[in-house]
Amino acid sequence: MNRILFFFVRIIAALVAVIASFTPLYRQNTAQLAKDKAWQKAHVEELAQQFAAGTMPQVNERDFFDGDLAAALADGLKFNELRYVATHNSYQNESVSELQMWYGIVSRVTFGAVPANGGEFQLGSLSRQLDGGVRSLEMDVETMKTGKKTSFVCLHSPVLDMTTNSYNFALALREIRLWSKAHPQHLPLTVIIEPKVAMLPLQNMDVFTLENANLLDALLKKALGSRLVTPGDVLRGYESFAQMRENDDWPTVQSLRGKVLVLLHSTLVTNSYIRQDQTLRTQAMFPMLNVRDANKPYAAFLLENDPEKLEAQRQALIETEKFIVRTRADSFGKPDETPRKAALRSGAQILSTDYPPLQGIESPFSFANGATLAR
């Protein structure tokens, strides 16, 4: 009885501490967000100056590839045969100290089920990640509306966790395009956009609707220009992605060098986005569908975040049906070897991690020999 009473007292004390710290947390987040906005603007401007002067740091894809990249490309390596390390929540910075305190409290109450270090992110800027061999980024996008103007920002949570290296999504796209133009032979990049659909009456937030999805489409086409690969570009003369996959005819990696593909994470507006044009030829984004929708004619990219489930479906989805699949190798605070090994065995082409092999990151996830790219 005393143990049960102690447990409830512990929970109540933790809840009181969390509630009491909410106001200072929000103030700290707001102050840090202002700094993050200014930093992003200065950072992208510095990159633009480096690009104009030809002084942006250069990297070579063969340094990140597990094997002989030149031979693989000459052999006609197809896009669905290329596997690459992706970062999860690529925009996120280390959380403010008040939120890190929250993680500590919640971790104690849940006996470690929630990691105490959940706010200690180390990824750095998008260009730093790309310099380190990461070839897929994931961006959580919030829709903001001020008067008649709609914009998109990248945040993990507009109240609790607002630290970000890419608040202004248009500026983030500029950073990606600058990096791409400075590395014209880079292997194809994928950018996964996860729109947030819930509306909070805060900071001019708006619901992510089909209209907003179309505005996002227009922004992508304008910001990325000729570097953007659209569904129509990948389809070529095929009537559907199902037909393209049946013919085992994904474009070669060589043909996609220096290009960027944008994937729309599954959302409440995905079906409406597709219904506008089921061929997807006029769209900027490739819908990333759940496995249950693999039979759709427009299915090309699938989402299965449980690598052990995907491992059981590898032959059907990846080897036979020729889908490109994204899975999760880990989650922050839990670099567990079991899901990591399952992710590598699963055959997934896009392997998202919170621990990429970047300098200063402990317990990195990678292919053999620390590679971020493989076939």
C-alpha cells in the first residue's frame, strides 16, 4: 500500500513540476526561436556568398559509398537499388534547457520508457548533414497564415519544442538548392515533407489543406527549379508507376545526379492531392503511401516505420514489386541495435536515423565501414 501511495505521490509531484515550468519553458522557447530565425537567415546568406565565390566545401560521393561507386553507376545502378542513410527531423536543434528538464522528469516517472536525453539533438545545419553523406532529409512543416499570405515553417512542436535550424522552409529549400548547385554530380537527394494537420490557435497556424498542399507544390517548383525531379520526370512514357515497376524500369542513379525528389509523407490530404491528377504528372511531390495502399497504380514510395515488419515483406515489396520504402532505424535516446540490424536486413532504401555518422555524434548508424550510401 505504501509503495502504491509513493508511486502516485511521485507522479503528482512530477505533474506539478511540469505544469509550473510551462511558462518559463514557453518564454525560453520563444527567445530561442528568435535566435534560430536570425541564425538561419545569416547562415543561408553566408552559403550564398560562398557559392558565388566558389568556396563552398566540396565532398565526393565515393567517400560515402560502400563499394565501387564508379563501377555501380557504369553497371546501370537504378534508383530503387540505391540505399541511403536519412536523418529524422533534419531541421531540429538541441532543445532548450527547460524542455530537457521535462524529459528528465518524465523519464523518471516512466522509469526510463521516455529517454531522459530526448532533447539533446546534434544534427546541425542541413548543409552539414549533406556534407556528411546524408542523402535524405525529413522536414516537419507547419502552415502559417498572416492575412492573405501563407508560408511554411519547420518546427517539432509550436509550443513545447520550437528549436530549429530551418524555421523558414523557403530558406531551407534555398539552402538545399545552393548545396545541390555546388555539387552538381551528387547522388539524388530525397526530401520527405511531413505536414502537420492539427490546428492550434497559436502563432497564426493554419490547417494543412489541399489548397495549402498546392501552394507547397508551387513553392517547391519555384525554389528548386530545374533541380526538382517530379513524378512526371520519373514516369517518362509509362501510364502509371505500377506499369513502370512491373517493367523494373526505375530511372538510373546516373540520370538523377544533381537532382532532388520531394516525398509527401502520408497525411489527411494525401488522397485529395492524388485525386487532382492520379497520373501525378502535374504534381511536384511523390505521395509516400502506407503499405496497405501498395496496390494503387500511383504507388511508388511506401512508408513502413517498423523495420521488423518490413523485413518479413522484403521479397514481395522491394525485390518483386520494386517499391522504394522508407523505414526507421532508431529514435532519439534509443540507439537500439535490434531495430538497426532489422532496418539493414529489411532492404529499405531510405533508412531514417537520429544518429547519422556525423562528427561528434555518438552511436552512429551506417552501412558497412561507416558508409551512408550502398546498393
